[in-house]
Amino acid sequence: MSRVRRGTKARERRKKILKQAKGYRGGQSKLFRTAVERVHRALAYAYRDRRVKKREFRTLWIARIGAASRLHGLNYSRFMAGLKKANVVVDRKILADLAARAPETFARYVDLAKSH
């Protein structure tokens, strides 16, 4: 069986990890073993936080919709229930954006929710 020289593949592997670790403090961006640990941890955090981001944005949208609907004399739950009864299918992201950027349009949605 012939001998396998792994120089180029090993170097590519190390370079890939060290490139991902660029910008980390101290040896974490220079030393391969610590860079591997940091990069793996960073990837784990990134995976987790892509899911957490969805939760956090939903709570932000709900807070904005609630604040805007209270200005028109309706709390969040009654506002959303009124929209559901009126068969209005607008997601929270759009409603929060309307509340911030187009208050007159949001007021029409509130009136619609109040009438139902």
C-alpha cells in the first residue's frame, strides 16, 4: 500500500478554520486548537440564535401593535380577535410596520377590528 502525504489537505483544513476565526482575540485567531474550539462554539451560537431571533422579533411586533392599538382605545388581544372575526389576514410583522410608518392605515384596521 502506498504512503499518503496529507500536507496540502491538512493545510487547507487548518486555513479554513483560521479564516473563520479571523478577528477573534489573541491566540483564538492564531492557534489552531483554540481556534477550532472558538469556531465550533460560534457556529453553535449562530445556529441557536437564528431560532431565537424569530422569537424576539415576534415579541417586538406584538409590543408595537399593542402600543399602537391602545392609542386607539383597544388592547392587543381584542384588536387581534376583531381582525380575526373580520377575516383580515395580515401578519404581525406587517401590522407592526404599519403602526410605525403608516398610522392612518393602522387606524383603519383598528376601526375594522372595533366594528367586529
